[in-house]
Amino acid sequence: MYENDGSSEAWQDDANCLGVDPDLFFPERGASTREAKEVCRGCVVREDCLEFALRNGEKFGIWGGLSERERRRIRRQRAQAVRGETGA
């Protein structure tokens, strides 16, 4: 993951999406996410972006190259893993 200079969101300065129209990452319901995901592909801070969205419960848009549905699946998997570790 990105080593920042102490600023918690310094990774954003190196994101591929910097300067791209934000509307691209918040498509209308049913619209394609392909273009947004293409911007994310190969981004050096993609993991940081995804973790930011997961930590902050972002409900909309493409973050770290993933849609809300894809992020929800990760949150569910992580929650199951934690429950499995604690035996709950």
C-alpha cells in the first residue's frame, strides 16, 4: 500500500482519477461502470482507495475499481472471517 507523508489521504494526490470528471465514478443506476473501472486499472493507489471506501462505508460509486456490490461482498467476507476467528 501507499506510503504517505502523514496526511491520512495523501494517496489521493497520486490517483489516476485526479482531474477526471467525478460523475464518471457515480454512474446512473444500470449504467456501465466499465469506463470508471478502466481509470482505476493500474492505479498505484487503487488498494488505498478501496480501503478508504471500505473503512468509510461508501455506499455509492466506484472506489478502488469496485462497485458498491463488489465492496459489500468484501465487507461480508471480512466479517465472516472475523467471526470465524473469534468463534462467534
